[in-house]
Amino acid sequence: MLLTVGAPFALLGGYAALTVLLNAKPVDSVIVSARRMAPEHLNNLEVLCTNCQVMLSRLQIALQPIVDAQEARPAPCVVLHQAKSQRLRVPFEP
């Protein structure tokens, strides 16, 4: 079982419910999805997960810049027109 915890224990019943779940169910991992969490709340989760032998992780989503708008050279814009019956195929290179 995988549990996701949002802003300070945004789980029905809060920290008490999380404690009951971790002690009663076979939970493999708890994921913290809150961007910010008070240090004492995070510490409580660390202690709880350590005592219950459950993995604790934080989900982080970030944007990686590909083109910096400030450094990009101005170039003419290209507009592609396409008939409804045709599909535009663009090769994908990983």
C-alpha cells in the first residue's frame, strides 16, 4: 500500500489516522506531496515511518529550462498550415 500525505497530514483524521494506518495495514511507502512542511511535522513523519519500517519519500516536480527567452536569438516565426485530412508527422528522437 502506498500513502500520499499532503499539507500537514492532509489525510482524513490527520496524524492520528496516519499512525493507525501505518500500524494496522501493510504500508510500503509514504510520499510527502506538500512543497513545504513544518520541520516538526516532517520530523514526526520521519520518526513514525522509521518505527514502522516504512519508506518515506518526498515528491518533487520541477521544470527544466530548455530555451532561455532572454538569450534566444530572434528568428522569423514559421506557421504551418495543414489540411484536415493530413496529419503532421514529426520524428521523435529520445
